[in-house]
Amino acid sequence: MSPLEIGYAAVAGLIVLIYLGMPIAIGMLGVSFLGVAMIKSDAVALRMLGAVGNDSLREYLFAVVPLFVLMGLLVTVSNVGKDTFDVFQKMLRRVLAGLGIATVFANAVFASITGISIASATVFSRVAVPEMTRHGYSKRFATGVVAGSSVLGMMIPPSLLMIVYAVLAEESVGRMFLAGIGPGLLLSVIFALTILLLARRRKDFVFDETDVAAEFEEFSAAQLVRKSVPILALMLLVLGGLYGGLLNPTEAGAAGAAGALVIALIRRSLPRRTLWRLMVETGQITVSVLFLILAATFFSRMLAMSGVPRELAGLFLGSAFGPYGFLIFYLVLIILLGCLIDSISIMLIVLPIALPVAQEAGFDLIWFGVLTVVAVEMGLLTPPFGLSVYTIKSAIDDPELTVGDIFRGAFPFVVAMLVALAILILFPSISTWLARL
């Protein structure tokens, strides 16, 4: 077999292994080792595996992963998410479908200090859904709003997916974070407009009752200030330090984790057993992410050795497809994969093949990364995988609420994300303006 044939066989073999249920990182390592061994020799494959382990994980940058994960988990247990929702609920209670819009913007603010969509889905399914249903919103719509707005956790910086993309594309993490601000705000506004449109045109979808008598919880100005201070302080500490040039991404993660720890201790929401559980969970998430990155790096080097990316670049860019034909094909493939596997795995499988083609096409890799993250996050809302949907179902544990109901409630937000994706393709400066300053 030629190196090119071995590369294509490795990609096909990886797809088969994933379909059979093998862990993605193990499958990538296996096919990559076998591919290099067939192209060169077993000795070269062993040396390359050792070099990949050394080169891909020794970077100082990778310390940012456990720090931002820990910060997100600490913020989740200290009820900052509930306080953020309370503040926006007070501000938007007189707006049509105001609680739905409050959920979107509270999720956007919460996303700016967690970086993990599942954390947002867990918190707001317990905070926003009971409050919305108490005020006459349908459970289907309430859970759909939470599922839809939870994707902002991976768009608005800091974002775990942005970090993974920056590592694979060899781009600056700080610039990728800046690139997520415009698209994150765009998504938030489109989600809010979607809710307003549904409330006007499809009241039966949004509300169970048209005449709602439930009273809102009242908060004094002093209480609202107390609820606002923790989230604003963390945003100022992390984002202010990062974008003000005072902290690099790793230092910002450390400062944010320390700040979140102080908030949790002040609020007495961190007993010793909970702290230990969060530390273990942080370690598990970090190790799984880094192991996947190691496997993807090996996979990328094997593909480069086989010549598959160069062949695909010639196929797409030298034919009637053209650069934008490749882009549309790539985004559709990611959205389809999102129906089957998780976000990080999609990026680690597809990007080693797609990035060389995108570079050859002359695309701005920061813009390409933003489009990738938006398309990948749609997989959180689409069946049958829909991780955010299953997270909400497990958090609420209501036998009357089916997974199908949540998927139907989230569908308008999938359409809204497609609209946002089209806008970002047509106007790349939304993604690149801040990042390229």
C-alpha cells in the first residue's frame, strides 16, 4: 500500500472503531501507531509516539485547562449562577417572555467565567426552569431555552473548546478568546430575538397559560448589588486581567480559580468533602482532555506523513468545489458528527485533516476556529447525542418531561445557530476584528 492509501485506511479504520464503541483516544493512538509503522517501521512509530507525548503535553499553556475547569466547578457550587439569573430576572420581568431572555443573558454572563456548556446546562436547569414553569412557561420551552443558551459556555471566553482549537491550530489562546466575544454576543442577541418571535407568533409553544398570576421574588437594591458583586468581580479579575495585558491565559486561569475559591469559602458552600470531589473531577476532566490532545497530535503527524491533507487540499481547492465549497462541506460534516459524538472528540478527529486544507485555501484560522466551535456546539442540541439535553433531563428528573420534549424545545435555537453561522461566514470581521487588533 502507498502512504496515501494507508492514510485513508487509517481514517476509515478510526471511524469503524468509534462506531464499535472504542474510546476515541485509544482508537486514534492505535490507528496512528499502525499507520506510521506501515509507512516507515515499528521503531519509527515508537519514537514518534514518545516524541508526541513529550512535545504535545509539556507546554506551559496546558496548565490553563485544569485552572479554568476548577474555576467553573467552584462557581457552580457557590450559587453564582442563581444570583446572575436573579439579577436579569429583575431587569427583564416586564419584557415579553422576559424570563426566557433573562435566562439567555444570565447564561452569557455565567459563560464568561465557566467556559463549559454542561456546567451552564446543569445550573440553569435547576435555577431557571422551575421559575419559568411557575410563571406559566411550558416545560418544553423552558428546558429548550436552557439547552440553547448553554452553548454560550463554549463560545464566550474563557472556553475550553477555544483552548483545544488554539493548541491544534497553533494559534494564540488570548486571540481565540477575543475572537469569541463578538460571535458570543451575536448568538445571545439572536437567541433573545428568537424567544421574542416565538412569544408573539407561537404562544402555545412558549406558554402553558396566557394569564399568569405567579408573583416574582422581590429583591431590594442592596440584595441585587450583593448578588452582582461576585460575578462582576470574577469577570473583572479574569477578563480584565487577560485583555488588559496584565495576565497571560494561564495566570488568568489561576487568578480566576483563586477568586472562585474565595467566593465559595465566603459563602460557606465548600465543605471538605465537596472540595475533594471538585478536585477529583477537575483532574478527571483535565486528564481526558490532555490524553485526547496527545492522541490527536499523533493522528495529525501520521496523516501529514501519509499526504492525505495535501491530497484533500488539491481535491477541494482545485475542483469545482472551491474554498467555500470545502467550508460548507466541512461545517455540514461537523454538524452531522455532533449527532453522534462529543464536541472535543469531533474537533480532534476532523481538525488534523481540515486545518491544512483551510490554510491552503487562505482562510483566517481564527475565523475558521470560531465557525468550527459554533458548528460543534450545535451537536449539544441535536439528537440522538445532544449532551446538553441529556444533562438537563438528568438534572430535572421529571417523569412527565421526556427527552423528546427537550429536543423539540431546543430546535428553534438550532435554527438560530444556523442563522448565526451564516452571518459569521458572510461577515468574518465579527470574529476577527478584536483578535487581530
